[in-house]
Amino acid sequence: MNNTKQLNITEIAEFYGLHRDTVIKRLRREGIEPVTKIKNTPLYDIAEVEPLFYESETRNLQPGYDPDELPPKDRKDWYQSENERLKFQQACKELIPAKDVRDTNVVMMKTLVAFFESLPDKMERTRLFTPDQLDLLEQQCDQFRAQLHQKLMTCYD
């Protein structure tokens, strides 16, 4: 075999920025044997070793997995990536803080309720409605406000 494709444990550790013990542990765990030995130093085929350090242990996870069950390094990486994703989405205005959503909803609801509270009075001033029609309009507005209130209460329970 070509020696340029074979590395010893120290070279592998330096290349990937890992400790020698970590490299040895991964090689043993995966059962990778040295291709040859030169002066009693085991050499490993880089093509065989490379997937151990580039592929994450999370590559075969099923949908709905729990990140808390990941190995420590992958769990740390997962939470860091999620924090970075959230920061990015917030900076791009794809993610809106809950407080801003609540404040906007309060303003919209107050505007909507104010419209329905004043609608019968506005219609009375136009003199286009009979008193019976105004009573019916007021009942419908009250009924709508009650439905809206009930819907909001179920959303926030």
C-alpha cells in the first residue's frame, strides 16, 4: 500500500485536533485494525479512519429522538447549534419573542373589541337602522365578544 494514505495514532490525533487516547478509544470501539507496522508503530488506512472523525454519532437517529440521550459531545453540539439557529432566526425576524407577540395581540384585541362596542352607536347615528335592528346588532356584537373571550381563554389555558 501507499504510505501517504497511512497514518499512525499521533498523526491522526494531530490532524483531527484530538488527544491520542481519544483516537485509540474510537479505533478500538469500531474494531479498526492497523494495516501495517513500521518499526513497531501501527499504521492505519486513512480511508478507514476518516469516517470516525467526520461523521457524527447522531447520523442514524430516528425522528423524534431526545437530544438529552445523545452522547455528551453530540448533546453539547446539538444545543449549541440550536442556540445559534435561534439567534439567526431572531436576527432575520423569522422568530419573534413571545412578549412582542403578546403585546401585538393585546393591541389587536383592544382595537377589535372597541370596534364592536361602538358599532351599534355608530349605526344609531346614521339613522339607517330601526330600533329592533339596532338591538339585534348589539346582541350579535355581544355574542361575538363572548365567543372571542371564550376562544382566547381556551388558547391560554
